[in-house]
Amino acid sequence: MKDTVGLLHPGSMGSAFGAQLCARGHTVLWCPDGRSDATRRRAERAGLEAVALPELVSRSEVLLSLCPPAAAEEVAAQVAELGMVGAGTIYVEANAVAPSRVRCIADRLAPMPVIDAAVVGSPPMGGKTPTLYLAGPGKQVERVAELFAGTDVRPHALGDGIGKASALKLAYSSYQKVSRVLAAVAYGAAEAYGVADELMMIAAKRTRSYLVETDYIPKTAARAWRWGPEIEDAAVLLADAGLPDSLMHAAAETLARWEGHRDERLGIAEALEALRGERDLDDQG
């Protein structure tokens, strides 16, 4: 079955998703009002059909929101204000936003069903195959997953809990993106002191992601009392090299929440609870 999908809006990720859907015979609509020439060119290359926003909303069986995260609620509000969606239309909120924001969007668009979605991976082009995580009512999730059958987008259902997909995306992004920022400042500091090549040699010895080493979380908690001062000295190093030091101070502040567990043998759950417990005490104070 071929469907009509309204794409909000064709950036680099959105246009690539639209191209995949068009290649499967689906009709993909987009609204050119207020969009840049670069966006127009992407939409044309992807084979998207340009229409006014009211027509996009009224004709679409699935509305796919792939826009800058800051604009996610505004885009949903524009759809809600039109009030022209057809019976059975599904709204797919696929932006990197917090679960609470997804729930606000779902409330704003009710009774239209909203799927909480998240894209992990690069745009589906040149052989790249991102995963589209989907959370929401089972039938609607299946319907959205079917749209991408035979494409380079890999749908993956997470269950019916709104917020699961967005939480997964941001949990991953919090590590993946911040670690790249940390890599930049670390390299910058080493380069400023003429030891960048040596830093790369040290880093090259490690090929495994720290993110999969969850058994190291309790070890980090136990060593926080001595890691914190070291990280504060790293902040001094960065500042002396003219680089931002705020990430180091934030890391030291996080480590300080484990200071009461010096050299203790905690489990993963206990170590994480120690972080949350300190936060709750701060909130109450």
C-alpha cells in the first residue's frame, strides 16, 4: 500500500528520509513557505512534492516531523492550529527532544495519535542505514514501520510508552556528542603543549567505547574522591591553553556526588542511586 507522507521539514536528515520513501512509491509532501534555497534544492533532488501547509496536513496519512529540535513544539502547534488532519492520520515526532516535550506535543495534538520516534545514525544515503526507533500504540507503530519496508531506514519498535524513543536518543547523544566535544578540548590542550601526537598514540590503543563498560560505573564512584581534584586540574590546563573549562568543572561536580562512597564496593544500581539521591537532596534544599 502506498501512502502520502507530510514531511516537516526536509533538512539533511528529512530530505534523505523523504527520498527513501519516494523510492518506495510513497508520495511525500513538503511546504516551501519560508524555506531556504538550499532546502528547496534538497526537496527537489529527493523528489518531494511542494504544497501549502494546509494541503500538506489535510492530504497526509502520516506527518513526519524531522526539524531542528528547538522548533519541534512550534511545528506541532502549527499542525494543531490548522485542525485539518484526516481520520487516522499519525503524527511521528522524530526530533531529538526530551520525553517531557514529546508528551506535551502529544497532548497538544490529541486526539491524533502521536508516535515518539528517534533516529540514530547518519542520513540514509550512500549505503548508510540509520535506525528509526518507534514508541507508541502498537498498530500505529506497525503502520509507520511498514512505510520504511525495503528502504535503508531500519525501524525498531520499543513498546507503547511515549518517551522511550526520545529518552534512548538523548541518552546516547549525551555520551556521543559530548564525548566529541571533550575530544576537541583534550586535543586542543595537548596541541597547545606540543604533545598532540603522543595523545593520539595513547588514544589509538583503545578501540572499545566506554559506554558499553557499565561495570566501570561503580569503580568510577569509588574513585570519585581522587578523580575530582584531577579533573579540576584539567580545567586549569584547559583555561591556561585558552580553551573552555566548563565541562571539566561540571564533571568534577558530578564526581562530588559520589564523595561519600570512597573506595566502597557498590553495584551499578547503587552507584546510580547515589547520583540521584544527591540530586533529590539538592532539590529539596
